[in-house]
Amino acid sequence: MLQAICLYARLLCGRVNRVRPTITPDLPRRCRTLRAARHFDTFDLRIFGDMAYRQHAVMLAMWRAVRPGEEPAKVECGPEGPVRTYSGLGRPIRKQALRGAAIASLSMAMLLGLSGCVLAPEGTMQEQAKLDANSPRFEPPIESCQLPTLPKPAGWRDVLLRAFVANGELESAYFEWKAALARIDRAATWPNSNATIGFSYMFSRENITTWNRTTVSGGFDPSVPLSLPIKTETAGKVALDAAREAGEKFRTVKFDLQRRVLSAYFDLALAEEKVRIQRDNLNLLKLVAESAAARSQAGGPVQDMVKALTDKELAKNDLYNVEADAKSMRATVNGMLSRDPGASLVLPSVLPPPRPVAVGDARLIAAAVDQNPELAALARQVEGRKDAVELARLGFLPDFAPSASLTGNVAQVLGTMVMLPTTAPAIRAMIKDAESMTRSSEAVLRQTQHDRASSFVANLVIMRNAERQMQLYRRSIVPSVQQLINISRQEYAAGSVGFADLMDSSRTYIGIRLMVAQVRIEREKRLAEIEALAGVDIETLGQPMAPQDSLAAR
């Protein structure tokens, strides 16, 4: 096909190569039989003194380019030169048919050569690899997916894994990322204009051959000028920046979902811990009420029995309240997991153990600066708008609309339209617009950096303070309160202390248990906030991890 294109270009310029005719010496000088050789060597047509012989050599060359498997066999000659050429099967070879075949071959080669060319910018394959690493979770339709079954009891990892698969917001962010990546091919395809092929036939009473009445033309869509490759390449860079921004937004949605699911899970765990504490408190008050009733019957004060019964009823009411809170939070968690709101969700009978943080505060802050997904998305946005400024400046370069036409043996035309950038004020306005949007994105990025840094430090301080309180409660306060409640029970049974002292000790013990549970859950929730701000799972922090494995880390 490439040989045919090169040969046709030489024909238009009046030069023909790779033709070696065999001249029979026994014929007159002006009437010779030309036989086509089966090998192509360079031959100068100037040995033919007559234009007819040159045209015949052109016919042979075109025939060989279009029909290489069927060599011309002989040529009939007359006083003015070659008259007709016959194929090996005895069929006459027409110049019009040969030229039409050559034009068709050239047009097909142009269409095949100009389609499917994408000036993809550097980094496109890496971004595609990141998308492909997450595609197994989202490409199958949700109706055909087998959602993970929650075990009994369900840990936070089990709940988080199902949320990643079932959440529609995360799936939407993935397909927005995929769509943004597909726009790179749309923006970076060159030529950016569709090829056009025209055909016209002139009706006339003049004695003109059919071939000379026919005009075949080709070019590009004049409504979409052909841009310079540098414009298309820059547009591809803008699209790649947008795809990278969409990828970072996908990561932002992932960590935000992780934060919300973990927070809801830990809130539910705290609610169930409160239920357990209130049940223990109610059981204790039942024993106290029974003891107060026995003492009252033995002549003790009736006030103690009334107070004990009142406190028992209040504790029962508090138990109903925390059970209702637990049911409400369970429905919220089920909604995040695409489950029926009233479905059973069994959690462990104790609070989840604290997740370890193996790195110090300096490493956490460095991770927040380097890997924050929201800041990364804003940084990609700034890059895209800088490339948009460059694309707007390229508007001062002209566009083109090349075309070519052939009218039989009469005319062969090559031409182009040049679209001059005469709308200079509009181009300058586009440049100013892009520059202003770049400054806007830079300002948002700068402010967001300060906001996220302060939020990260605030959550880090609260988390460390919660850890300090956990150590304090576990080492000194909880053992002291447990010892106090045991002594109060013994002394109340022996009559050494009053009912009010026993109740105060009981309330202190219940309050300390609630405070310990709240501090532990607060610490875990703040850690989830830190993970979302840092854009990294705390278990993998400090370990090498490929960027595309962010969703698979759990």
C-alpha cells in the first residue's frame, strides 16, 4: 500500500520509477512491442521520445502497483506509439480503470493511515493501570455481584469491605474517573477532523470522455479545521490532568466513605457497650432494691427502699433509651452496607481493641502533607488549568483544511484553507480566563492546605489525648473505683454505711465505665479522621505500597 502511494505521488509529478520495458529490436523504431519485466529497476522515461510511450509506461507502472499478480502481456502499437495494452488473460487494460483503481487505493490508504492516531501524553498508561487495578470491584453490574456476607459477630474490617463493594457513591466516582480517562483519546485524537471524499460528474453534450467528466476529491471536514499536532497534544495533557484529578477524587471518596463507615460502626459499638453497662447497672440496682426492701421489713428506713426502687425504674428507662439508640445506629450502618435497615447486625460483645499506630506524629504529619487525596486533586486541577492556559495561547496558531481533487486527465489539484486567528480579542480573553481560573485554583489549594493541616493537627491532638486518658483510666481510676464499689457493698450489707454512700459508689463506677468506653471510641474515630486526611491506611503507613493498591489495602 505504501508503494502504491509513493508511486502515485511520482506519477503526479511526471516521474515514474521501477519500470523496465523490454524492447523488441525487429520492429520499426516508432512501433515497438513493450513487454513488462517481472523485476522492478529504475528506468528513465526520457529514452521515450514520444509522450505516448511515456503514457504507456505510466500505465504499466500503475497496473503493477494495483494488480501485482497479473502482469501485462503485450502492447499494440501504431504509427503514433502504443495503442492498447492487453493483460495476460487477453483483456484490454484501460487507462481510466487503472487511474480509478489507483485513486481508490490512495483514498483507502489515507483513511487507514489517518484513523486511530492518538497523541496520548506521557503518563496515560500509568493512570490507566491505576484504573485497571480497581476495575474488578466495579466493572461487574451490582445485580450480578455477590456481596460479602457479614459474619457473626462482624468486625470493622468485614463491615468496611462490604461497604467498598456495595456503596453507590464510590462506584459513581470510579466511573467518573473512567469517563475522564476515556476523554483523553477524544481530546488527543489527530487528525481532529473527519476525512471527506467527494464525487461529481459533469453532464455535457461535448465530446468528452467519461473519465474527464468525473471529479474525485478528498479532504477534511471544513466545519472542523485541522489543528496543528501541538494543539492536540496540549489538549490531551489537559484531559490527562482532568483524569488524574478524577482519580484523586475517587481516592477522596474512598477515604471519606471509610471514615463514615468506621465512625458509624464505632458509634454502634459504643451504643451496644452502653446497653451492656446499663444492664449491669440495672441488675445492681435490683439487688440494692431487694436489699433495701429486706432491711425495711426488718425495721430499717423506708426511704432507702423507695430511693432504690426509683433508681431502678430510672435505670430501666435509660436502658430502653440506649437500646433505641443502638437500633437507630444499626439501621444507619445497614444502609451504608446496602442491607435492609432492620436486618440483624451482630457486633462483638466487647469494644474493638485499639488499632495500633506504629509511627510517630512527625510521620503522620508528613503523610498528611504528601498523600492527602483532596489536596492531590486540587494540585491536579492547578496543573490542568496551567495546561489550559498553554492551550489558549496556542489559539494564535492557524488551523488548516487541506484538500485534493482529480478531474480525469484534465486537472489534478492540491490545496488547503488556512484559518487565520483573526479573533485575537477572543483568544486573549480565553487566555485571561484560563489564567484567572489557575489563580483561583491555586488560592483554593493554598487555603485548603492550611485548613487540612489544622484539622489534621487538631484530630491528632485529640487522639493523643484520648490515648492518655485511656492509660489513666486503665492504670489507676478503674481499679480504684472497682475496689470502692466492692467495699461499699460489703459495708452496706454490714450496716456500716448508708444507702446514699452505696448509690454514690455505684454511680461512680457506671460513670467511669461509660467514660472509658467513650474515650476508646473517640480515639478510634479520630484515627479514622486522620486516615481520611492523610489518604493512607494507618496499618500500611511506613510500608511500600503501589498507588493503585489503595482500595485493596483493606
